[in-house]
Amino acid sequence: MSRVSYVNGEYLDYNFAKVHIEDRGYQFADGIYEVFSVIEGKIVDYDGHINRLFRSLSEIEIKSPIHKKSYYFHIKNIINKNLINNGLIYLQVTRGVASRDFKFPKNTKGSLVIIGKTIHSENYEKAFNKGIQVKIEKDLRWKRVDIKTINLLAPVLAKESAAKHNCEEAWLIDQDGFITEGSSSTAWILKSNTLYTTPLSNSILKGITRQTLIRGLKNNNLKLMEKRFNIKDIKASDEAFITSATQYVMPVIRVDNFRIGNGKPGKYAEIFRKVYMEAVKLS
Ligand code: PMP
């Protein structure tokens, strides 16, 4: 067997792993997900991600199909069975399979899928050394993006539009002209040695990488302000970044047509990456 995935209690060949056509994830995007990074066979920030998964489940009233403690066992199995040294785990829980009806089905067990993927660390190094380009897009998402749901059409469209303009990420802008976050990452700018990121609310996802970096910054006495920023602030910034479980800390060298700094990753990119890697918990 080549790649192996976990589907509702079974370990199946990735190419033949299937879910039912009336899974509510498929019909209503009625489910939630998590992405865990794997470094040298270890799961990064496991507790943060598993706790956010349970919060997401609870916010939309899905009962976990397995005990909280069992997730670790199955994720580890997927890492081992797929011989993942560096890579990621994608884990999704939906409300399960039922005849199509908007209301919650009664007595339906949630569906759980776990997929593992190898990513070669050279890809990250290459992107980090070059820096990424970002396009600003309207934030068209619903009002509870603090829940990590699989309803991702708005970010899909934003990222596609960014890609068409040779950009690796989209930064989403709200009706008041402030950046909320990236389509799949947290957004940051640095100005006069202070790092800025949007404060937590229902309008952004509480990034686990964000939380870990903030913890690291506190330990290193680096300045942070959780404050909204707009295009004017971006133009005036010295450096910019994104963070996410799979990108860790990634420098941004251009936002729309504005070059950030001298158009190359700045010195703080390396500092914040180190701070993050030191603060990170591996299990
Ligand atoms: N915001 C959004 C909208 C995301 O999809 C992600 C990626 N999960 C993040 C922020 C970053 O979160 P994390 O650091 O937990 O990956």
C-alpha cells in the first residue's frame, strides 16, 4: 500500500478512500477542519490545534466521533504509515451522512477523515529566502470565521485571484479598509521595531502559529501591538509577514504594487522565524 488515509475508523489506501455522497460536509460544508504541521516526524503545537478543533466542533454543535485522546493515536499512525518526516496532517470532521435536510440529523455520527502529506523542507526554505507576494482582496467571508469551518469558497476565490496575479497569498480587507487576515494565514506588518497584527475577534481565525509567535516575542522582549492596520500602514511598513501552521513565519516582499522595504526579506524575518521555532512545542 502506498499512501494511507484514515476514514471513519479504517486505514485505507489513499486512492480508494471515499466518503458518502450525502455527507453533510459535501452538501452543506457542515464541518470543521485542522491542519497540523509535522517536523522531523513530530507534530507541531499539537495541544493548540486539538483544542481549537474541539472549540470549532462545540461552536457548531458537532459531537466528536471519537474521544479527544484518540486523535493523537490516529494522527501518529498516519505519520508513521506514510513515513512522513516533514509535512502536514489534514483532519476534517463533518456532521456525518444523512438524507439532505438543513436541520441537524438525529442520531447521526460525525465523519472523520485524516490525510497525511509529505512536504520537502527545501520548498519552505526557498520561499522564505525569496519572500512572497500578496494581493489585497475583499473579505467576502461569513461573520464567524473564528470557527475553522470547511466553508472556504471566499478564500478559494481570493487565493485564485491572487495566484492569477503571481501572488502566493491574498490579504483580506474589510468594509472599513482594514486587513483582517490572509486567506489562509495571519497577516503582520513591522514598523519602527513594532510588530502589528489584527486583534482577535469573530472576524479572524485565532491562529495557533500567531499565538506561539506572540508567546515567543514576550519571552524575547520584542514589541507587539494587536491593532488593526490598513493600506496606508502597509505602505509605511518596514517589513511584512504571514504566519500559518504550514508556512511558519514567511516574509512578504510586495503587497499589490507596493514594495515592502527593499523588496527582499528583511532582518526581522529571520529573527521571528527563530523566535517561533524556539517557542514551538513538538510532540
Ligand atoms: N487565518 C486563516 C483564515 C487560516 O486559514 C489560517 C490557517 N489555518 C490561519 C489564519 C493561520 O492559522 P494557524 O497558524 O493555526 O495555521
